[in-house]
Amino acid sequence: MSEPAAKPPRDDLDDGRWPFVRDVIILQFKLMLGNLHNFVLIPATLAAAAIDLVFKSERHGSRFYRVLDWGRRAEEAIGLYSALDDLRPGGKGDAGPSSGYTAKPPLLPPAQDLP
């Protein structure tokens, strides 16, 4: 009797399915984390704005803008769209013509460039 031919080991990382599933799971976790972030940030910014209206500080809204800056840094740390970084040219992943991802210009300039 002849033994059935052994199947060659399948490299799932080359398949692209598991990195995709991982990215989907991570995105869902980051979305939940982002919602928690918003849940905390909404009352924190309202409280900071109320305190700024009642009590004088070095400039109008300093507490509010401090909380807003904290919120921006927390959002950047969450990195909701970081899976796209692997697809961008110069990123870790394949950004060739077959990747299907094309970088689009941002709708608004960075905040520091706004008047």
C-alpha cells in the first residue's frame, strides 16, 4: 500500500487571511476603546469649560484646551487607523499596485497650520 502524499505545510501568513482577521479584531477593540475615550472626554471637556467660565486662569479656556490636548494624545495612542500604515508606501506591508490602497490627501491641514 502506498501512503497518501503529505500536504505541504500551508503558510497562513502569506495567505493574508490571518493578518486581515487580526486587523479586524484589533480595529473592533480600538473602536470600543475609542468609545470609552469619548465617554470620558465629553464630560471632562464640559467640566473644564464650565470651570474656565467661572474661575479666571492665565487665559480663557486654558483648562478646556489642556483636556482637549489630552484627548488628542489619547486618540493618537489608540491609533484607530494604524492598520493602514502597513499598506502605505514605505510602511511594513506590501503597498504595490495590487494592494488596492491609495493614500488620499487629508481634507484639512494640520491644526497647527490653521489660523
